[in-house]
Amino acid sequence: MTSRDRVLAAAERRQADRVPVELGSTVNAGIARQAHRNLLALLGMKPGPEIDDILVFGTIRPDPHLLDLFGVDFTPVQLRDKPGTFVALDDERFRDDFGRVWKRTALYYDIVENPLKEPDLGALERINWPDPADPAELDGLREDVAAFRAQTDKAIVARCFSGGLSDIVYSLRGMGNFLTDLFLNSVFAEALLERAEEWFTAKCAAYMDAVGDFVDLFEYGNDYGTQRGLVMAPDLYRNHFKPRETRIFEAIKSRSRAKIFYHSCGGIFDIIGDLIDCGGDILNPLQPNAEGMDPEHIVAEFGKDISFCGGIDVQQLLPYGTPQQIRDETRRVASIYNRHGGYILAASHCIQADVPPKNVLAMFTALGQAPMCAEPAGKS
């Protein structure tokens, strides 16, 4: 099987020749700069140029030789960078094209200023909504992606926007403020959701009109969960977000055969069925320490209807476990999630700076299928 065949088999819950592997092609399966450096050093690999991937996460694009050693089956394509997306305010802060202000906090950037300070419809009309079909992002992209597809047999991931509908409204208003607005300022909350859906759908449509013929997956990410469960009652999700996400996914799938790679952190068990109803094909990142996210329970309920990517704990196991513990747990988790043929090996979020390189190695070689498994570096 080619990588593309392997990934599509998993996305359709068919047994592939081996479990597909993901690292760094989707936003939430990346690797932090320091973890990447440590891993290259352990393997005796000379580092090449470091290219930022998701600035606010502190992740970089993995070295292509490292991806080959681990047998990674995915590769991303995304919109072109355009001038003015990020404007530096000082050494620690920048403003993006939505007007959100970000500040560096240790290894990451957090939003410290939301453009919508009050639930005011007039302020909503004054928000800067970037052109969803900006020629600076799209011109020449179709030709480039077509040529790229002809050169690779990896599954191509469409990365249109590093988030989804909830990320837009949370970041413009502030998560706590927006969730309160749903109850106390419902007219404003609905107007913000409607405007965000309109913009996001237009952006996805413009992007997929350009590259939809050549991509295999579309990455879409929201965060509906916390360590202790959902950030909102299931009915709030079903009333306010589910119909909108269904329409967004219909717009994407009408322009492509791409599978929806759906990301949501945290304990989201109570809405996994709804994510399937919306059109989600692969669920990521499967945080095992979050409430309700036991693999056996998830697979028993949903394993025949959606595929899975992730599940190898990045909170406790990867930073603090031994290589043997990580190998054992990776095999256990893979055996559960791959019961119906629908599992993709990845960590339960981006690999953080404090994860020892020997532990990263243990995870990616645990199933004995990585090309490097026969090499001495694969043993510890």
C-alpha cells in the first residue's frame, strides 16, 4: 500500500497493511522546537533549517528525513503566507489580521486582547474580517498542489485555517464571555456565530475550489472539551454549533472527496455521535486522561462509525514514562483503536518541549513497523 492508500483505508475503517503514522502534518500533532532538536541529536542527525509551523504553539515542521525514519504517511498543503497577517507590536506581542493581540508566555503565545470587548452589534460590524478569497493566498496554489500531488504518495492534508468555528468566536469575544453571551446576550451571540460561519464557509469554499481535487483530508479543529468534560452542555453544542458545522462540512465535501479530520481536545464523549452526524470521519486527539475518554468505551460506542488519530498520552506518559512503559501503552492503545481498522498513530496533542527524545522514539517504533526499527537507534 502507498501512504495515501493506507490513510484512506484507516479513514474508511478498513484494515491496512500497517497502522498509518502522523507527525506534524496536522496542527495538533506537531512537535515543539526543543523536542525536535533533542530528537535529532539523539539520532545523530544534523539539523537543517528550522521552519516555524504553528507560531502560537511553538511547533516547527519536522525534518523530512525524520518523517521518513518514522514512516509518517501524511503531508500538508496550506494557503500561501500573505503580508500583514501578523504585525509586531513589540518583542513579545503581535496583532493578527482579525485584530486579536497575542503575547508570548514562555514557550507559547496566548491571546491577551479580544477585539469584541462588549456584546455590541455595532462593534461586530466593525470587526475586520479578512478577505476569505484573498488572491495573495490563492494565486497559483492550484497548480502548485497539483504538481505536488504528482510527486508524493503521502496522504495530503488540507490546512485552511488553524482552528474552526468555535475558535473564531472564542478568540474574538473571549471564551468565557462568549459562553455567557449564549445565555445573557443571545441575539449578539447568534449574530457573531452567523458572521463567523459565513466567513469560515467562504474561506473553506475558496480554498477547496482551488485544491479540492488534490487533497485527501481536510483538517478542522474546535475545542469543546476540558479535562473534566465539555465546556458547554451537549444541547448548547447541538443547538448552536452542530447545524453550522454540518453546513461547513457539506461545503467542503461538495468540492472534494476529502475526509474530515476533526480535532477537539478534552472530554468530548457526549458529543462524539454528533461529530459523526456532522460529517466527521477521523477524530483527534483522544486525550486519555480527560473525563470519559477511555479507549474501550469510545470504541465500543463509536468504533464502527468514525476513525481515530492520537491517544498516546502527552500529559503524563510521554514526558514522565519510561521507554518500555510507552511501548507497552502504545501497543495497548493501538490494539483497541484499531479494532475496526480505523486507527492512526499519533500523540494525544503536540509533542511538548519536555518530552525526552528516547520517549518519542519509543512511541514511533513501538509497533515495529517504522522503517528505522531495524536500526540500533530504534532500541533503548
